[in-house]
Amino acid sequence: MNIHITNGRVIDPASGTDKKADIAIADGKIAGIGSSIPAGFKADRTIDATGCIVAPGLVDLAARLREPGYEHEGMLESEMAAAIAGGVTSLVCPPDTDPVLDEPGLVEMLKFRAEKLQRARLFPLGALTRGLAGGVLTEMAELTEAGCIGFSQADVPLADTQVLQRALSYASTFGYTVWLRPQDRDLGKGVAASGPLATRLGLAGVPVSAETIAIFTIVELMKATGARVHLCRISSARGVALVREAKAQGLPLTCDVSINSLHLADTDIGYFDSRARLNPPLRQQGDREALSAGLADGTIDALVSDHTPVEADAKTLPFAEAEPGATGLELLLPLALQWGERSGAGVARAVEVITSAPARLLTAADAGTGIGCLVEGGVADVCVFDPALEWQVQPDALKSQGKHTPFASYPMQGRARHTLVAGRVVHG
């Protein structure tokens, strides 16, 4: 189908484009932008983007889709529906499913299911160790052939540093990227960030050192092995500083931050609100400000939803017993825009950290070429959103099967009107 998107403001951070222009789409590709649209182009459908921004489809580096094994908390159908409703066209999912994504057949089945739905693109991470048990390395080459774009322990810390060294050495040899949540196993067993609030509420704390010790270890092993590492969801000011130092040394280190850590602090726990039971835990205001500054200056590469749908029974428990996680796919876009406005980073940078910046990390893994940008001849993954549209987060109205979010009843501004994947209108 030929599609003509008219009267929109085109923002493509990858090329530095920010102008009012039309976009022509044919055969799943972008046929032209502005003056480069072919003279004889005829559209089967026209999308009027007056007052809207036309951007690349969003790329989310952290989204649990809950299949296989946790269908009671989320299914591919519901979570993919949430993704496209939020303008997300590409997703990276961690390997902590049941069974764990440590066998090629499981990865192939998951990708087949996702492709059959014809919604967002799915990029799975393979397990770094078998069963995420931290002992035996997986067959990374076979998992890569099956479609994995990197290897991860999800939220399960590696206790054996020697195993981590071997994993990084092997990954470096073959050019694989290792995705790690920096958290020390023993120090990270609490349920809230260490500090006055956790003490006052009587909650077991997770100190900043749980993150920094892990980052120190990872950085030193990167120097020894030459491995490429992506740090998932850093949460502290000191963590940002360590990443900045490592990048200044030229290490191939990237990282992301979640919408939760970027917008909330430990005080948002309130009176034991289990919707704010998250992993990593919400830290203090100073950490939030450092995360915002790090995202603005490029120390932090990408913003992620950290989408983790949780069933009601697992959330309606005392705070310390509640399952960590929150739905986020439909909130990634408005919260990115809100950050861009409040921080002064601007709308272009806000769009960049959820499109071209995370797409570059997939490209580094030889998985995402062509996504995250709007270029003639490129894949037509597009998000048309109204930056001025005001709405309120009503959990029951979210497409995700998981209805729990610390942003419930929060006012939002900005929402996807149309989402296109490979030139197909999948939302709007």
C-alpha cells in the first residue's frame, strides 16, 4: 500500500532533519521526503499529520513480553498491542522467560510468534548462562544464528567473576554484545534504595555500592577482554559518573535508563505503594537529576520503558513481598517528551533517545540496520504523534495485560496517533 503522510513536522535525529515535510511510503519503504517525493507518486491512503510530529518508530531496549511461561502476566498479543499503541515499532526482550531463552529452538519459536502477529519487530536477548544459573555458558553462536542480538543475565547477577570474565572473553572474540544489569548479588537483595526513607519505612535497602561495585568489575573485565557491554537501567549518580569515566577512556560501553528512574524518586513509594516496587529501586532526588543530566549529555545512550507487566495478585501484597515491575510501553513516548521539555534537552533529543540512539545499539549488534531513522529507501517504521495531546493515565484503559504503573492518574502530554511498521498502519 502506498501511503502519503502530509503536513507533519518531520524529526529524524539520525540525519538531523527537523522540518515540515510530507513523506511518501511505497512497498514498505520510504519513497521520498519533501521535495524528493517522486512526481508520479499516487497514494492509496493519506494521513493528515497537521499539528503532529512524524518520527521514526520508537525502539525500546527493555520490554518483557512474558512469553513463554508467564502468560498470566502478559501475552505477545497484548504486549505487542501496547507497543504499537505507544508508537514502539522495535522491542528488545530479556531472556528470563520460562523456559529461559538459552536454546535456539525457543528463540526461533518466539520470533516466529512475533512475526506472525505482524506488529512490532522483536529482538530477543539470549541467556548468557544456561538457565541463567551462572555456571555454564550458553552456545552463543547458535543463539545468534537463531536471532539473538546479544546475551544477558536479565536481573540475575553473576556471582562468579571468573564466569563473567570467560563470557566477556568469548563474546569479544566473536563480536557479541553482553547486556548486563549492574547489581552486586549480595548487596542488591533489598527492596528499596538505601536511605532515610527506607530506614523510616523499615524496608531492606539496596545501597548505591551494589551498582557501582558491579560497574567497576565490568569495566575492569572490559579492559582485560575488549568486550562490548551495554549496561541496563543504571539508577545512581555515581553510576552515571563511572560510565562517563569509562567512555572517556574509549571503552565500548553503552547504557540506558528507565522512565521510572528518570521521573520518580524513592519518596514516590509513599505509604508502601507497591506500584513503585521496581528493580532497580527508585533512588534519591540527586540521583534522578544526575540521570537526567547524563541522558541529556549523551553519557546515557537511551531511554527505556522497562516494561514489566505484573498480575494483580502479585502486586496487591505488602511492599516487600510484591513482585517488582510496572507497565511502561504506552508511557515511553509522553515521558520522553516530558523529560525533554523539563530538562531543556528539547524535543529532538527526546525523540533521539527513544529512536535513533537505541537503534544504533542494535546496529552495533548487526540486528537493527535501517530502523530508528527516516531516510529515502529506508524501512518505513514510523510514529506519527501529537505532542500537544493531553491525557491521563487510566490503568484499565492501557492495552497491556499488566495494569500496574506508578504513573497511574498522572497527566500526560503527547500520544501516538498512527504507528507504521514496514509501511503497514498497525495502529491508528
